[in-house]
Amino acid sequence: MEFMRDFPDDKTCLEWLWNTRYAIGENEAYCPKDGQKTVFKKYETSQQRQSWTCTKCGHHIHPTAGTIFHKSSTSLHLWFYAMYLMSSTRCGISAKQLERELGVTYKTAWRMFHLIRTELMAQDDTQLGGTAPVEIDEMYVGGSRKANRGRRPAHKKIPVLGVVERGGRITAHVVGDISALTLYPWIRKYVRQGSQVMTDQAGTYVNLPYAGFEHESIRHDDGIYVDGDVHTQTIDGFWSLVKNGIKGVYHQVGAHHLQGYLNEYVWRYNHRDDDAGVFLQLILRAAKA
Ligand SMILES: [Zn+2]
């Protein structure tokens, strides 16, 4: 995919939205006012953005209506380019880089990031596990996990719970704390009953069998990280990606923004094998409005 070739300007992006969201064949679309398929004509307005007009009743359709781009003063082309940049790197890019690449203010870059992460990359409630084993682990952003274990986390250290299905999808969420009382409802929400669950030896997880899961744990404190198929290497690998990506910026990242970051990493992970590509999945998601 060559971004500048496929989406050279604002017009191309708008036409892509029109074709994806409304167009039926050459120049027809469903007119909500007439309740039927009619011919629409592209109509150039004095404003920057064009609309398509029903040739029967004059009803206008704006291809951005209902999307995160609609009320934005940032051009559609920059929105698409931002989503392309976010999709095309393994670790993501910073707001500073986005500011530079797009020539927008830092504040605008942040706002775009935030909307893309919270609206387009929001995680769904698909349950993981079943036939494939699941790895569950928690981590802290803002401090090492070891230093926190068994104690109350220090100020600003934000706990995150991750669940990954081996060979499948991942979820990661900011949680209030890592007590069993807090974590078990999350685990029940995201892991299918009866699944085989791999964790480290944290005490929180010892009651998993009573919650309806098959539980295996690995004793990290003994320096053992893999015992046959008992390990948490998949989720550990994901945590290192996240930690490397947010290194140096986490001090200004509140829980709300951290969830956005997690959504972005989860999105890339879950779309890693999509033939259509991460970028296309993202603009299709945006088109769904
Ligand atoms: Zn009409």
C-alpha cells in the first residue's frame, strides 16, 4: 500500500468514504428522504467539503456524517495520513512525530490520536480461550512490577490486566487494582469458562480453578519461565512492546490516556494477520461511523 499514490488528496479520501459508505454501483445511492435508490450527483459547494445530492429531491449526503472526521477542522487527508502512520509502524508513533509529519499543532495531534484510539480502536468484548490456552498477566505502567507486587502500588502507577489467547486475540485494560476482587470479574468477562489459563505464581490467580478455569502457573521467582507449554511468554512479549512504546511519555499519561495507548497496541496485535492490512481495517472502521 502506497499512501500518497492511493490517497493523494482530500478529494480522494472523501470519494473513498462516499464509495464505501453510500455508493451503489456507478452513481446511485439510497436516498433516506425518498426511501429508494436514486442517482446522486457530486455537488461542489463554496466550502471545502463536497456533498452528494439526490437528483430527485435535492437531499444532500455528506460522506463524513457521523464519523469522527465530521466536525473536525483538520482535513480528511491529514486524518487518513495520521491513521496510515499509526498503522504502519510496529510500535506506533508519538504525538510529537505526528505533529511534525502532519504540520499540525501538538494539541491537534493529541486530539486526533485520542479520537482514533478511543473511538476507532475501542476494544470489543469477544471472549478468549475455549480450545486454545489463554495467558493472563498484570503489569504496572510507571514502575517495575516486581517492586509493586504484594504492596500497594505507589502513586501514579497504573495497573493493567492483559489476556491473550495463544495464536489468537488479545485484550488489555486499565484496572483499579490487582486484587482478586477486581480482577476476577474482568477474567470472567474476557475468558471462556473452562479455558486452560496460564499465569505466573501471583496469589491472585490461585483461585482460578474455583472460578471455573483450568489453571497452570509458572514460578517466575524460581527463575523458571517456560515449562513445556506452561508459560506467559506471549503476554510478556506484548507487555514489552507496550512498555517500549510508551517509554518516556508515561509520566504524562493518565489512566484515561493509557487505555487509549493500550487500545492502539491491542488493535495492531489483533489485526496483525489481516490480509487487507491494518490501515484499511482502520479506515473501514471509521467508515462504519
Ligand atoms: Zn432523494
